[in-house]
Amino acid sequence: MDISDFTNWNWNDFCGKKSFQIWNYQYKDIDICFQYLCLQIPALAVIAIISAYYSGLLNYHVRRCKRDKWILRIRYIITLILAAIPVIRTYIEVTLYPKSLHSVDYLLSAVQCFAWLIHFSYLMSLSTHLSPSLRGPVVMGVLWSLNYILCWMNLHSNYLIIHQEPNTLLYSSKIPYIFSSIQVAVQTLYLITLIPAGQHSPAVRFRPIGASAQVAGEHSPLFGIFSRFREDLDPNYLGVAQDGWGRLGKLFFCWVNPLMKKGSASKLQSADELFDLPLSLTTSYLSMKMVAALNPYPSTGTSTPQVSLIRALHTCFWKEFYGIGFLKLLGDISGFCGPLLLHSLVSFIENKDEPVHHGYLYALGLCVASLVGAFCLSHFNYKMSVVGLKIRGALVSVVYRKTLSLSTLTLSQLSTGEVVNYMSTDMDRIVNSCASFHAFWSIPFQLIVTLYLLYQQVQLSFLAGVAFTVLLIPINRYVAKKIGKLSTNMMLHKDERIMLMSEILRGIRAIKFYVWEDLFISKIIGIRKKELKYLGGRKYLDAVCVYFWATTPVLISIFTFITYVYTGNKLTAPVVFTSIALLNMLIAPLNAFPWVLNGLTEAWVSVKRIEKLLELPDLVLHEYYDHLDPNRNEGILSIRDGYFHWGGTNFALNSINININKGQFIGVVGPVGSGKSSLLAAFLAELDKMSGSVSFADYEQGFAYVAQLPWLQRGTLQENILFGEPFVSQKYWAVMDACALLPDLDILPGRDNTGIGDSGSTLSGGQKARIALARAVYQDKTVYLLDDVLSAVDPQVARHILSHCICGLLKSKTRVLCTHQTKYLVNADHVIVLDSGGIVRQDVAFGDIDAVHRMGEELVPCR
């Protein structure tokens, strides 16, 4: 387009003038159309572009003080007012003077509204990022100053027009002058908020966390508590999720932007690179809250506790859980506004006499209703996922805590498969039922309101479709009940299958050696067939449910419109469009309802299963252990007239009388099956105490126990030794040397940072035993119970451990060592001899190695 085309354009329609001009000779001022088209619109467009650029530029992280946050909030409000002024002005002018506005007026209003909304997003970023100063980047200040000057120019031009000879009724009404004055006044308030530069709080820049500065495993989520300090953080540290963000930032999910940017830059290498969790989402906080809710009045008796998991969940999360229902309700109401406004809009199109601005209002209402519904649905899903995460964290920690508080005998009633299902399948069902609960009341509400609106459109004709729906209710109820029964039976067989698989995996080496694969495969397939039988029945019923409820909306619409026409009514465009929109709204709730019932039913089954676990009696230590009697001259650990039983087995310890003083080294010997490990289990409260007393001065501090079969976790060698304790270099390396682990570090690829696999699968038996011993020694307990820890190592290593660890680092501790190798008991203070669950001899002191061998020959016959 050349200049002649530009000047010959139809400016009368665009600006209300015959030609484009820069200077208005009538008012001796810059022409209004030129100001709008060539000054204000370009300036606002540049402000919008620069604001959008800075909204996504997150090169700083700033922590504002309280005063600065309030100043920014005032600026938020001012910016929203600036975005609303052109919309309100255009609406008033169109309503009062519909033919006075031209295209340039609409264009300016749209650009103004859009630019200030984008600027509002920029201000939200400024609250936590961009610049330490409240004024923001210099370029933004320059652009705003230019726009402020243009606002004064526009006010001056409107003043000249109304004080000379207004050429239109619009300017005679002074509406443009009034709104220009308001705009200048609001912009002046914005200027006032730019005066304070903000309190001195430099942008946070953190030093990278170097690998050399960290101790491996120190931040491991399995073995320690993750914490960050200001001087330890790197420039990409995201901080605590949602920390420092205002309500608008949370409303638009702007707080996720730093994470998205970091992810797009491929800087998310581990879980530590994500947001830190707020306190309300930490497992420790949720666990304590749930434990307090489960046991509001702790009982000191031994009776089985009565647990109500539903009541405990209600106590912990009722405010958040039920409060989310308001978002669901508001979203449903917004959904109903759509068909109503659609009816009004279609009626407006048919009715030529209705004012034009009504159509704009209907269209605007549709847009607003959709936006509100989208916001409510998004935040409902997000809040529900947060509540579900809290419930999962609380329940998993409670189940884990419960399994640790049970005695070995009680825990033997549960299979590994059951515990795994508690943590996985049952947790998933309970968490998923949170959304199903709200859908359970929301779906009937949606159906009732939708049917009522249908009644307003097609009167009683909708009853034809409703009658068909009512016929399906008893069918759906029967199917849901059947699904619940099949789910219960399926879970029983699933527990059995997982338990068998766990046993197979533990003994896979023996199975391979004896070629028993086919036998165990057939057993697994047999259990799986039973499980699939119930699963298949449940899925077929699910398919029946979905079929019925998916076809219901279509059949309802057919029956409704046929009945409406046969009753003598005429279908019109508003009735058809609105009715179809309402009928489409029935599809989602009707399709979801069977799944909701199914989910609630399965969740109820899972709740009862977990309640059954939580109702198992805990091991009460203060009931098992008795206080030391100073009149009896008892040592740190003693058993008097003890009789202990292994539950359903025939083996028992009887007539046990032991008194161990502090710092003594006690040896326990005896043939295989004599009760050496059972004696240690009696000390650990793992057996049923039928009679007698067990006294331990520091039972609350616990024992250090090393079992015959070492127990290791997946992680590095160092993490297994520290086991949550802080790293102390001198202590750590002393323990490593005492347990003869230093030579092994030279053959491991990562030394003590080498991963050892599940249960130490990459290590030898001797290495596993020494790591388990090192972990116990590092805990620094008062009493050490060692169950044949020297049997898995060669004699040279065993002598090193005995001299440097058991009689070295632990020489001041109380030690009880069970062993078959009596030659290692030379330094024992006395030896206890067991046979058939009873004490044969004790207080036997060994003065020389020959006595030890004679004792060994008496108890353990040669080949």
C-alpha cells in the first residue's frame, strides 16, 4: 500500500473523518485519531510485547518484604482497573450512543485491555523475579512514562473539544473527557507506587553444590533428612513450592513456570532439582497428624484398639477435602450457565428487535462462564491431587510404622503380598476415591439441575427419557454390588499370588538348582487363573455398566424429542440447541457414575483391609520389660524365671535366669537348635513372654542387633552404614577399620559410594555380614546382641573383628555373642551354654584356649 492508498482509505468509517490528518486545525491540537492510531496503540503494543518478554524471563529470585508485597498488590489492582476502564467506557458509549463509535475506538479499547492484562502478568513475575527494585527493568519504566505522557495528551485534547464546539453527541456528553480523567488519575496512582524503590534485599544468587563438598548419602531421602541452607543453594534452586507467590500467581499456576523453564533447559537430573515440599506435605508432619487422629486417647491396656480409618482421615483433612467441594459446585454452576446463555444468544439472533449490546453481553457471559468453569475444574483437580498426596503419605507412613510396631509373631500373620498390596493397590484405591466422593454428590446434583432446565425447555416431555433412566438404576445397583464382591475375592487371590512370588524370588537359586521352575510356574498360573476369573467377571460387569450409561443420553434425547413433537409442540432453534447442550451435559456424569460407585466400593474394601491391619495389637515395650530392682543387684540386662514361646511352634525357652552387668562380654554357645537366636529374640521382645520378667535399663534407647542373615537396603555402602546418622569422619573410618572393610574399598569401583543393590545382591556373604556389623557399631548403643556374626568370614578376618571391634571399639559396651566357634570366647567374662531351650551351664570363665576347645568338643561333636 503506497501513501496515496493510505490517504484515500475510507477514513470516515474508521475515524469519523473525511481524511487522515495529523493536526486538527479546528481545535489547534494533534488530531484524536492520529493519537489513537499512531501514538497510543503502538505504545501499548510495545508495552504488551515487553511485558510478555519479562513475564517469562526468570533470571533472579527475589524475596520481598511485607511492605513491598503490599505495594505490588496495590499495583495489581491499579493495573486491573486500567484493563477494565476501556471495556466499561466502550460499553457505556455503545449503550447510550450506539452510532458514535468508530473502528479506531474499538481497536484502541481492545489493545488497551489486552496490554494491561499482559502487564498484570509482568507484575506477578516482578513480585518474585526480574529485579530487586520495585520499579522493575529500566526499559519498562521508560515505556510506561511514554504512555503516561500520551494519556495527558489525550486528556488535553478532550478538554479542548468539550470547551470549544463538540462535533458529536458523544463528546457533548463529556464521557470521553471523564474516562480520560479517570485514566490519568489511575495512572498517577501507579506513578506513586513507583516512587519507593523497595527495601534492600539483593536478588538471591547461590553457590553451586559441588560434589566434592557433599558427603554421599547425606541428602538421600532414604537415609537422612533433606535440608537446604542459603549459602548451599545453586542459581537454579527453585525453593519451596508456591513460596512467595501471591493469590493471582497461584490462580494462574505461575509458580510452576520456574520448574518448566528448568526442565526445558534439561537441568532436572534428580529429585533434588525439583521444588522443596512445604511443611504441610512432608511425610513426618502427615504421619504425626495421622497417628494423633488414629489414637486420640492412647490406652495403656493390652486390648485390641478400635480403629476407624474414615474418622481419622476426616479429622486430619476435613477442611481441605470438603472445602474443595465448593470449587466443584462453582464449576458445575458455571457449566449450567452455558446452555442458558446459549438459549439467550440464539433467541437474540432470531429476534431482530433486541438491542445489539445484548448480544455482546450474552457472548461475553458465555466466555466468562467457560473461563470460570475451566479455572474451577483445574484447581479442583490440582487441590484434589494435593489432598490425595497427603492422604497417601499419611497412610503409607502409618502402615509402615504399624509393621515396625508389631512383634515378629504378630507380623507373621501377614504375608509379604498383603503388605505390598496395602502400600500399592489399597492406597491407590483410597486416593482415587477422593475424587469419586465429590463426584458422588456432584453427579446427582448435575442430573437434577439439568433435568429441571430440560423441563423448562421441553416441559414434561423429558419424563419419557427419565423413565428409561429410572429403569436402569436397579440394574446399576446390582452390578455395583456384584463388582464389590468380585473385587474382594480378587484381592484375596492377588495377595496369595504376590506372597508366592516373593517366596520364589527369595529362593530362586534353589529353584534353579533343582529344576523346579515348571512346578512353581504351574502353581502361579493356578492362582493367577483364579484371580483372572474374578477380574474377568468384574471387567465384564464394568463393560455392561458403561454400555448402559453411555447409551442413556442418546436414548433420552430420542425419547424426549419424539414425545415433545407428538404432544403438539414445535421444535425451534433455541429449544433444540439448548436441549442438545443440556443432553450433552448428561453424558459425562452418566458415564462416570458407575465408575464412581465402583471406586467407592473398592475404596471401602481397602479401608476395611487397612483397618484390620491397624487393629492388630502393638508390641508395648513397657509391658514386656520390667524395671530393674536395686534390691536384687541386677545388672543392665537380666531375665528371671523366664518362659518364652514362639507362638504356634512347639519350641520354647524355659527356666531362663540371666544377669548381665554393664560392659560385660557374654558368650552364648550350644548345638544347632538349642535356642541361641531365640534367647536374643527374648531380649528383643520378639517372643511371647508367658511368665517371668525381663529387665533392661535403657530399653527406650534400644539394642544394637546383628542377625545371622544380614539385612541391607538398596543404596550405597556408606548409606547402609550411616543409616540416617550424621557423618562423622573420624568415627566412620574407625568403624570401617574395626570391621575389616577398608581392604574391600580398594576392590569396589566407587569405594564406599558403590551401590550394593537390593539386599546387598552385589556383595559376598562376608561383606554383607561386616557391613551389617559396621552399621550396628556406628549407631553407638549400650547393648550389642551379635548372632553368629563371625561365621560368614574367614578366620583371619574373624580375629581382626574380634580384637579391633568386639574387644576394641566395643570394649566398654555390653556384648552378647552367640557362636559355634568357641575359640573366639577366650576373652568372654562368662559363657552361657544352651541346649533344648534351657540353660545347661553359665558363669563359665575360660582362662585359656584349651578350655574353650574342650567346651566346644563337649557341645559340638566332631564329624
